[in-house]
Amino acid sequence: MEQALANLEVFAATLLELAREDSDLLVVTSDSRGSAKLAPFAKAASGQIVEVGIAEQNLVGVAAGLTAAGKKVFAVSPASFLTARSLEQIKNDLCYSDRPVKAVGISAGVSYGALGTTHHSLHDYAALRAIHNITIVAPADNYETREAVRAAANLPKPVYLRFGKKPMPHLRRVEPGFQLGKASLIREGTDLSFLACGETVAPAYAAAELLAKEGVQCRVLSLHTVKPLDEAAVRKAGSETRAMITVEEHSVNGGLGEACAGLLLQAGIHPPFKIVGFPDEPTVTGSQEEIFRHYGIDGPGLRATALQVLGRT
Amino acid sequence: MSPKPPPLLPRLTERELKRKSAQYRKSLLRLIKACGAGHTGGDLSCIDILNVLYNRVLRVSPETFHSPDRDYYIQSKGHCAEALFVVLADRGFFCEKDLETLNRYRSPYIGHPTREVNGVEQNTGALGHGLAVAVGIALAGKMNRKDYRVFTLLGDGKLTEGSNWEAAMTAAHYRLDNLTAIVDRNGLQITGSTEDICQLAPLDEKFEAFGFSVQRCDGNNVGDLLRVLEAVPFNPGRPSLVLARTRKGKGISFMENAAKWHHGVPNDDEFSRAMAELEAAEAAIE
């Protein structure tokens, strides 16, 4: 697969395009412009960036205030801090108060690799899924990133956007187009479905390609919008494929997998089902790639899990 | 630049403000007694501040509440919602009768302010949130070259929340002289004295060190409140901080300065005595 840019870089470039179209658009950062690839933005649109220093609670509160006075705000900070330290501000100042700030979690999941658990965000879907009035989006590739940032900017509601910093491959889509809340079909198949989001869609696709060589045809869905979930697409996959695997760069507790499991069980659909993510244990140390491999979130690992779920091992 | 909203009418005189405070205190007591809940002590300590803000200082009215040029008021001290509701009802943001539903099933009038209530700018209640939001609104005002001003009311007990100080630094950094924070300095919080729980003093020096221009006043004296609140900004280029010395439970002798009235509800006898004291105080206003 052709490697393209990190989603984070595409986010920053898209934001600059949006800023040029709308002088009310602001980016608020917490000493995070470098990590967020926003240095070019700061140079090109210096009047549209607000720095609050290393103060994530303040970042979200100030963003809420700016929005209350008519600004269109993207509040950007590492996902680990933004969704833990500022969780109460996200809950009250954005969601409860209905301030349509776009909270952008950068270097999400285990993007920071060997920097360790302080810098990992494996809790954010779970924490935010339980809060009313927020859309949660983890784009899979550069295309979804560009579209998601534009769609979020136009949505008059709070949104959480989650980006990693690894260059991502371009993913071909069976059907063109992007819509918040609607899954992207990356690959068609009826033997097994991979339901993935964010940077785990690419390894799910890689596994599907490996499995195809063995005669196993997999459906791959990018569930970029973790909330609200594309319930129809998940139910359809549950009905039309023989087994399902969810894949996420998140704890197995409270994330995409449990969202899908809850939906399917309540719909009376229960194919063989496996949640792949981070188990409830101290996260293994290493680079993002090594951590992914350790937990079976790569092509070979997901292939093995698929064969197991299908009862072929 | 868009035109300013019309000036606030009526501009009450100092004597009228005194009468208004007495009336607000009676309304508060009736409300808390009727619904059986409320942050009585804090409501009574901050009611004079709200009175002066809404009847003399803030350039906002029901007609101009959605104007981008209105003055903004954020009640960071969200638990004193009853005080805000009583004042907003009196100013015509909604009908006073609506408050009969306070805390009832499906009522928008609950124990903390929400935007479901006409006149409320931001949902508050969790402590240490309002100042950052006020900073954001003030900063947008500077960026958009608006003349509006932003006022926020902070309880003193909540100043141990670190988020206040994060926001204070930002206010000074961006030279937000369109922002005024008022501390309702009643010296009590739910467990007891603020100074016994975690020393706050010297608050004036702390806010000065964080870049605010600070003035003290008697926060239960409408004349003194007028003197400082009509003088903001105290210094061009700096946010203003009003350290308003108040008494929790102010106006009712047996509630004053008593932590147990933080959210105490008077029984029938206490209610009668309280109302009698308030009636006498109102009658004594010259």
C-alpha cells in the first residue's frame, strides 16, 4: 500500500485551508503547535491561533468561551491529556453547555510509543462515549482525515477528532464519499468482517489481503465515527458475514468493540465475535509498531485471530 | 463595529438598590422554603453583587440577550443558582412564577444555572470552570474589536481549584481589561472556614501577582459595590479583580457566618423569623 502523510499533517493542512476560508476559525493550543504540525499554520495564519500554555483544562474552557462569542474553535492537545485532564471541561463546558468546539486529540492511542502510559490514550473512546452530545471521530487515512475535519467544522456540535502521527497508507473505497456517522466500506467479503477505526484500519486491511490468498474473503469497514455508530452497517455486517472482529487502538473496555457487541447482542445478531484492542494490563513497552504487533494489531496477528474466530486453527 | 445594545433601564439609584436587595432576599427565602433546597448561605452572600450587576452595571436585558454586543455574565459560582434566578426573573428574563417549578421533574430551573434558562450564558456547577470561559469570551471580544465586557462571579472556596489560576494567567497574558472577576469572599465553605481548610489569603496579592488589578470592597454594601464595579477596568491592559468581602447568610442574623446554612433550608419558625428580620431591614431603608 502506498504510504502517504500522517493524518495529523493532513489535519493541519486542512485546518489552514479552512482558516483561509473563514476568519472566525481559531486554533487553540496548549504548547502543542509543534506536536500538532501546526507551526506552518501559526506562521501563515498568526491571527487565528491562540496559545494558552501547558494548561489543558484552561484550553477547553477558553475554547468554550471563544465559541460562545461566535468563534469556530479547534482546541488541540495530545489526546492523552485532552481527554483525561480536561474531561470535566469537555463534559460540562462543551457537551453540557452545547458549545460546538472541535476537541482534537493528537498523537492518540500509543502513537507516543516508548514514552509510556502517561502519554498513551487508550481510555478516550470509553470516557467520551459515556458523555452526551459529542461526536467521536477517528479517521483511517488522509482522505478520511480531510473529509472529517471539514465535516466537523460544519457540524454545530462538539466533536472529538483523534489523530495518530504515523504516515498512513491510502485506502481504496468500494463506494466513494465520506459522511460522519456512516462507515466507509474498504473491502467487500462475506466470510468475516473487520470493523476498525483510526490507525487500525490499515492493519485490518492488510490482514484481509493475507486472508484472501487463503480463500477467506473479508469485509473491512472503517468505522471512523465511533459515536454515533453506523448501526446499520454494523448490523448488516453481522448478518451478512460469518464472523466479526473489531480492531481499535484503545482498551478493550468501553471502546468500539464493546459498542458493536452491545448493538449486535441487542439486535439478536451473534456471530463468532472478537474484540481486538489493548487488554486490561500494564501496556507493553516499545514503539507503536512493536506495541501493535505485541497485541496482534498487525496483518499477521489479525490474520491469525481471524482464522481462530473462523475455527480454522 | 456594530452598535452597542441600548443602555440598561432602569438604572436604579443606590436607595432603590438597597430596597431591591431586601426584596431579593425575601424572594430567595420564599423560593428556598417552597422547594425545600438551595444554597441559602451563598445565595445571601452574593445577592447584593448580582443586584448591582443586573440593575446598574451589565449592559444586557431580555431584549439584548442575544446581541453580539451585550455584556456577558458567567456565574462560575454555579451553586448559587437561586440568587441568579431571582434576579433574572425580576429583570424580566422569565416570569417569576416559573420559579415555582424549581428542582421539580423536567423543570429547567435546577440547582445550577443552565442555558435552558433565558438569561444564562453558560452551564456551570462544577467548580473552577467559569473563569476560563469568561476569558475565552473576553478574548473573542478583543479579537473582534467589540466593546462588550465580561463579568464572572467566583466563590472563594473554589479558588483552590487550579483551573482558576490557569485561566488567570491567560487573562493577564492577553491583557483582558474587558474582564472583571468578582470573588464572593465570604470566608466559608461547606466544611468550615476557607482559611482552615486551605489558606487562600492573601488573595489580593495572589491575583496581583497573576497580573490582575485588584480592588477590595464591601460585597454586601450596594454603594461600595457601585463604586468599584462602575470603575472597571481599574487599569488599562489588565483584567480586574474585585475582592468583595461578604457574609454568608447576610441579612438574617442566625444564618450569618454559619457554615451550617451553606445549603440549609429554614423550618417554619426559622422562616418566619427570617422574613420578619428582612421586613424590618427593608422598612429601615431611608
